Amino acid sequence: MVDGLGADAYDALVTAAETYRAALVVRLAGEAGLRTEEITRVAPRHLREAESTAGARILSVPAAAGNDGATASGDDAGSTATDDGRIDRETVVSASLAADLDRYATSEGLDDDEPYVDVSPRRVQMIVSETAARAADRTDGALDERITPSRLRKTFARRLLVDRDVDPRAVRDAGGWESLATLDPYLDPLDGEALAAAIATDEDSDDAAAGGLGTTAIPGFEALADPGSTDPVAAVPGSLVEADRWAEAWVVRRAVGGKRTDVAAAAGVDREALADRVATAEGPWLDAIADGAPAATDGGQGTGGRPALAVPATYEGVVHGALCVVAADDDPIEGAERRALAALGRCLGRAITADRWRELLHSDAVTEVEFHTADERAFLARASDRLDCRIELASTVDVDDDASRAYLSVDGARPQDVAAVVEAATGVSDFRVIETREDGCSASLRLAGGSLVRALIDHGATVREASAADGRVRVVADFPEGTNVRPIADGLRDRFADVRLASKESVARSPRAESSLRDGVGDRFTDRQWAALSAAYHGGYFDWPRGSTAEEVADAMGVSSPTFHNHLRKAQRALLDGVFEEETELSVREGEERAVRTDG
């Protein structure tokens, strides 16, 4: 029989994904049966409601340009050319996967025809490989790290054929296999008893039960998506316990590097009693926060002897806390429920981060902090020391799951000398000169594996200044007033050993600290539009003569030129809307004032 992944191994792989996009890549192959290059072509317009079955979603798989509709014969066969509108086949996606696709499209501001995963097929393979390596590390090698999209398609076939007894004809058409004979290796031969059971048993009830396992987390997603909720994070536990499946649900937060665990929200249990229980009892929530991965128990101290699951509330590698659910009966929590709740935890982590950013944006005072580090792993520190120069970080733009493009201003070093340091460094690459000056340059480079600046942003800070000189990096950032900075510093030291909190003070924000223009249009941009605008600005695209062409900026961001132009044009439109709408409103107000003076 073909070797696919078991349920536990597949769950471990999905939960090891560090980004929404990585999780979607794994799930589109493992749960929708998409080939490597097909993952790069599906877009929001390809996902629709099924007319015949309530709650079911159908994903149309577009044919590659130049493909006359014939289904590729190999697991990874097919052209990588752009979709030209024709459909190769259709497959069905689960409610939780469909919900994740919808949320990702909304959060990234994707157009209907813009691919969910706008990378090359080769990058898709790398994402799966990197996720598998993380999963293998977290499971101490229990999971084979040699996992490919092809093997995930085999998992898709086995899950439907063996675990759910789906009609092989349906599996063939959903996965795009040429014939039923292609699926023979996935099936064991049936003896007489097995044939009797298969023919005599009504299988519909089992399939229906299996299909509903992931729906018990849907109320939590709905609470996060409710635009009328004043505190969607707090609403998640209450929404979950409304389902008969869960007796209790709560959100806990623990200081990074600290012992104390606080209950942020709870439902189905008295909050004060729960706070004592959480503070004194060992439970899966501690493991979920410490390991950044789901933790389950079949019953024990802290859960009243019932099955429970805790999933980390995480965003961009930052674990804010954990979402915990306790079953209302003795049925274990596994399979689709675990995956759905893990996805809910990731959405919760993103919502908590967004709340921190909103709080920072609207607060009248901020906590200004200054961090220093001379850690050799900090590239700016190493470069400024070896070149005896000063480097200022003008901006960073996220260009990939694990990488950023940093835009630098260098004083006291020639571009070729900086390029030599980049070439010899680990985790830094693709050095590009934007402008050359008499004693320095403006340039950009690709940073992999994170940075002090990115880590602070992921914790909900606004970085005001970042520079390096004499082998030491100095970063000034703002946090919402009242933020407990010490645990954040402890967490940063896990990545940069000698990070030092140099200063912390409460600062009243000037009414003009941010321009009225940016305040007015900032919320109009999606993350991708802002990234495109920022990369174009700092890359010299708007200069004359241009420091970088559109193609060079797009290449630096790791996207196609049409995709870059699409995001940039929309960002420019949002910017100009803010300018001209403000001008129109000002003219109207001035006209009204003149009318009042005339009437008077």
C-alpha cells in the first residue's frame, strides 16, 4: 500500500506551519489533493458553495495555459504557466479549510483572481520541506522530514479511500488521477467478510459523522469575524461553549520567561475559580505556550478528568497565550477538530496582535523603549564593526514566510565592501545597491531567520529608529502604554543572547507625531499594498532617475511584476483618495464658513 501520513503525523505537520500561507500549502495538497503547481494557481474566484449539499465548498482547479484540458498523469506533472481561465477539474474542501482560505484572502487583500499562494512551484516544495523539518524537530524525529507535496497527495487519497471509504471514482476525479487503476496501490484487497461488511452496511452515517468533526470550532471563527463585537478575542470562549461539544473554553496568557499564567477570558466556568486552577495546576495550556504547539490530554488535573485541548494563540512566531477547550463528554479530541482549533488559535494570535497595534495607534501616551545588542548574529552589528561604519535601517518589508528585505543607509563604507560582508554572512543575501554616494550608499538586502526589529514588530511595537555603529545595534520602539516590557526583553534574549533593555519611559504622544495624511489613509492599505508601496519608495522607484525599476523591486520582494504593479497601483489609489478626499472636505468646510459669514 502507498505510504501516506497517519492522522497524528499529518496534524503535527499542519501545526508546525509558522505562517497562514505555509499551513494553506500543506492543507491544499493534503486535504484538497492539489499538485505542486496547482497550488500556485487557485484563487478566491475558484472557491464556491455547492448547490446540492448544504455547507459544502467546491474548489475549481484551473488548467495551466497551454493545457487543452487533459489531466496530468504524474503527481507533480503539469505546466507552471499562468491560468488562462479554463478549469481542469473540481474538488471538495472541508469547512475549516474553506474558512481558512476565506480569512487569508481577506487579511491579505487578495483580488478574486489573485492566487492564494503567489510563489513558484519550487518555493511550494521548499515550504513543505521546511515545515516538515520543523515538525520533525518538534516530534524528536518521530515524523519523517522527507515530506513532499506528492506524498501529501497520497495522504489525501488514502484518507478518502481507506479512512472514509469514499467511492474511488469520486477520489479519482477530485484528485485528477487518470484512471481507477492508478488508485489500486492505495487499497488493500478485501476478503469475503470485508466485502460483506462493505456491501451490507450503510456507510453514509459514518461519513456524515466524520464530515462534521471540524465544525465545532466554527463559532469561534465567527466570533473573531464579527464586525460588531467590541472584544472579539473575549467572545471566542463564549461562542465555543454554545456548541454542545464543549463544556468549558478559556484563553490564558503567560508572561514570556515567567511563571504566572493569567486567564484573559473564560466561558462555562467561574473565572475566579478557573484562575486558581490555572495558577496551581499543571495542564496542557502550559505546554501549548511553552512549545508553541497544540497539547492534548485525555483527562487529568485542571480539566476535571475530561478530554481537553490547548492550542497556542500565535502570530509570526510570537506566542501570546493559549486557547483551551474542555469536552462536554468523554469523546477524545482528534483529527479534524484538532486542525480546526489549531487554525482558530492562529487567528486568535493575529487578532491579539492587531489589537495591540490598534491600541498603539490610538493611545495618547506610549511606552518608549530602547534596546541594544552586539550579538554576532545581528548582521548590522557585525557589519558596522568590521567596516567601521554607521548603518541606519530605513525600512523593512516582509517578502516571504521567513525573510524580510531591509533598506539601509550606509555611511563610511563603500558598496563593494558591504557586499563582501554580506557574502560572508549567514542568513543575509541578495545585496542590491540603490544609490552610491561619495562615502557610502543606499542599498537593500534580504534577511532570513528574523531580526531584532522584526521581533519587536511581531510583539506589537512600532519601531521608531534602528541603527548600528561600532558593532552595536540600537533600536528605539513604542509599545502601548502600560505594556509589560520585561517579559518581551526576556523573550528577545532567547534569540539574541546579549540584548539589553537600555531604557524605558512613558512618553506623551504629540498630536502631530503622525501626519494627518497617514492617519487618514493608513487603514486603507492591505499588508501587501503597504509592502509594495514601502519597497517602491525605499527602493528608489519614485526617484528620478529611478534607483530601481519596477521589475527590480518586484524581484526583490519575490513576486511577479504584474502582482507588484497591482498592489502598488491600489496603494497609490488609496493614498490619492486620502489626499483628494481631505482636500474636498476642507473646501466644503471653507465654503460653509464663508456662507455663515455672509449670512451674518
